[in-house]
Amino acid sequence: MAAASITRLQILSSSLSPIKIIKRSSAFLSKNRPIYNYYHHRSSKFHTTLCCSTSNSSRTLENGSIVGDLLDYLNESWTQFHATAEAKRQLIDAGFDLLNENEEWELKPGGRYFFTRNMSCLVAFAIGEKYSVGNGFHVIAAHTDSPCLKLKPRSASSRSSYLMVNVQTYGSGLWHTWFDRDLSVAGRVIVRGSDGSFLHKLVKIKRPLLRIPTLAIHLDRTINKDGFKPNLETHLIPLLATKSEEASSETKETNTESSKAVHHPLLIQVLSDELSCSIDDIVSLELNVCDTQPSCLGGGNNEFIFSGRLDNLASSYCALRALIDSCEASSDLSNDTAVRMVALFDNEEVGSGSVQGAGAPTMFQAMKRIAGCLAHNNVNEGAIERAIRQSFLVSADMAHGVHPNFMEKHEEYHRPEMQKGLVIKHNANQRYATSGVTAFLFKEVGKMHNLPSQEFVVRNDMGCGSTIGPILASGAGIRTVDCGIPQLSMHSVREICAKEDVDNAYKYFKAFFQNFSSIDKKLQVD
């Protein structure tokens, strides 16, 4: 970067080095361009890394775009726990009231509320001021989890002269993409408090901590012909450090202590330093292995977003922001007769069968409690059933954009493209919950605001993935449409989508909250 383009300097403290200087240009502030971070190490040598982020952490839209804020959200949300915690922070900042599932609720028309479950699942809702019991819920549902590697309960192992960290695969990841990446750990830790209580804390080690090295081609001459086929149990083990004599003796001395017996003392020390607590106070871990490269803009025109976890944090954030912004002003809910809701679930990548997943009755229980609370114990016959029948769910999960190098993998007439709009997903075998009616109603929302959409059908000679849409549709009996932002490299450690599609999804979801009631009443099916 030329010195003439520098308009200000921010000198920040860094855990890795004495000085961290971030140079920002006016071009970045106006165009969401990358920031170049220069790290001044103790050796007085400068190293340059491309670290893309956004300059504005507020919810102020620039040219109607939320892309900068999405990048901030992605960079904060290394795990499903961090994604939920960041969503919680933004809801509180927007004036939503935090509820507790273990306590009685006091709700009122015009109110905005949310609750979390397991700090990996979140339900937020805004009640129309003209809501009456039996009216419907307009819901956008997404998920907070992504394919990743998770530490095993006993993660400490050693091979040759290396300390290794045992992991298990979560979901259906493209695991070869995790090799030769700068990795670290993040998640949650249970810490013993000074008064004997236990504290739930989130942790994120931002510096590169782990690495899964590939085998040199000199030792695997046929790899380019036969393909890279790693054994997921023996080849996909991250390297933590070299094993010193001190580490060996420490491991022997602590083989009876719970946390240090099952995890490397070095790893526990890194965590304790980050949490500012004693090693002995760490009593439980639930950690993901994460890629440390920041989310950023890319492409010749900065039209792409390069990031991990786009599936499905991009959908989650668009839904969250649409809800917040659709009821930001005091008058936004004044004429609404429905309840606007966002539900973000965990464990979608492994089937949703958990207390924090879409397979649990979380959303239905919330609807029932809302209806009951607003009825003031005067619930008429079939009130909740009538409400469900008048409800509509948008299942938002990333979609398969057509790959320019593998176009034959898509059905010839259903090849979603980036920057061409939200993708409505169809499957005759109900792998997606979209019907002719729900697709029509959802497309009408887009037509009201000139928002484009596309359609996707998988080839008959290929299997079809699924979403939380069919789970929620069949579990609650709610009309559902499946849709998503088109992307490439799905389930890679590093994915890609178009920033224009992110803004389009946000506008589409916001329009859904604001206009669906008027559209829905125009069509009678039963």
C-alpha cells in the first residue's frame, strides 16, 4: 500500500507482538476493501498478511449493504457457540429482551424477545401490535453449525517427537481442504469459580496453533494420479508441538489429573492464559478446530466473499438482521397481526437430532408459550393449532451454485448462478419441503420488491442433500419453503459466495417479515 493513501493509523496491543499497526485507507472505508495488517515482531522485522475485515461494527447500512457487518459476524463466529453469543449481543443492543426457558414469560403485543438454548441455538421474535391468539407465525430458520473437526474427549497423543491432538470429524466436510491450513481451537470451557461454582466461558485462540501437514510428493509419487485419499482416523491428526523432555515428564506427573491427563498440558496452559484462570480450574472442554484465516472480500471486482462457515452463518446472519431491522422503529409492528420469528438451530450437519437441534420441539414450544402468554389463560379451542395452520416457515440454507468446471453435475435447466438471486429448492421426494404453493407465495414476496430468485432441482442420477425444512414442516405441521444463497466449495474449510446475493437475501427476508401477511390472505387452498 502506498504511503500517500494512508489516512490514519491505529496502534493496537497484540498478544503475538508488542505492536500491531492497522493501516486503513479511505478507499477501504467506502468500498469494504481489505485491510493490511503489519505485525512488528521482537526481531524488528515486518511481516505482511492480508487480513480482511470491516471498518464499521455498527448496524448502519452503507448503500443498503450488510456485507461488511456479515464479515464481522463471520470473523467473530468461529464456532456455533460464538455465533449464538454474537447474535445474542446484537439482539440486546437492538433492544430485544432476553428470556429464560426455565422461567415464566411476560409478553405483550409490540414486544421483542429472544432466548438461547445450550448457547448454540437461539429463537428471537417480535409480536405484532395487532396480534390476536390464533394468528400465525412468520419464521425464518437456519443453523449455526458447520462441518469441522472437534477434539476427542481424550485428545492428547504423541507420535515420534510430536505432540498430536486427536480429533473426530463433525458432519460431511471436504476434509482434504483442512490439510496445510493455519488452524487453532475455539469453543467453550467450564471453569471452576473461586466460590466453588462453575462458569460457562467461551474461548478462541486467534493465533495459529495447529497444523495438519500433507505428505511430501516424494513419499507419495502416485497421489496426483490416484487422488488424495487420507485415512480420517490416522492421517487427519493435527500437530500441536514438538515433544520436549519437560513435556514428557510433566505428562507422567499429571496422569491422574482430569483435564491435564486427557489433554496436553501445553494446550491447557494456552487455554488458561487466554481465559486468565488457573490450569486446575479448567474442568471441561468442548472445542472445535478452526481455520484462522479471516473472512474477506475477493475477486477482480471484490464481488465475492471468501470465508469458512458460510454454510450456514451467511443465512443465519441475513435472517437475524432482517428481523432486527424490520422492527427497528416503534411503528414497524403497529399494524402487524402476526409474530415475526427467527430460529437458529445447532447440529443440522449431523441430522438435527439433539436438544439444541431442529429435531427438538424448541420452536413449537416457543409458539405455544407465546400464544398462551398473550391469551392470558383464555385460550380458545384449537388456538395453537389454528396459529400453526396460518404460519409460514422459510428454511434458509446455502444452495449449490453451478460450478464452472463441473457444470455437468447440475440438472441442465436448474443451474443457479451467483449474483442472480436467492435459490428456491425443490425435490419431489421431500428432501426439501418446498411445494408449488409455498414456492409461489415466497416468490410473490420477491416480486413486490423486484428481488430476483432462481430454482434448483438435483439430477435424477444423483443423491440430494436435505435441510431442517422437512424436519420442521413435518414436526410442527407448518407450511415451508426451502431456499438459500448460491455458493461454491460447500463444506470446504474455505467457501465462496457473492456479496450481492447476501444483500439480496437480507432484503428478501426483510420483505417477507413486512409483507407476507398481505400476500398470504390473497390465496385460499383448503
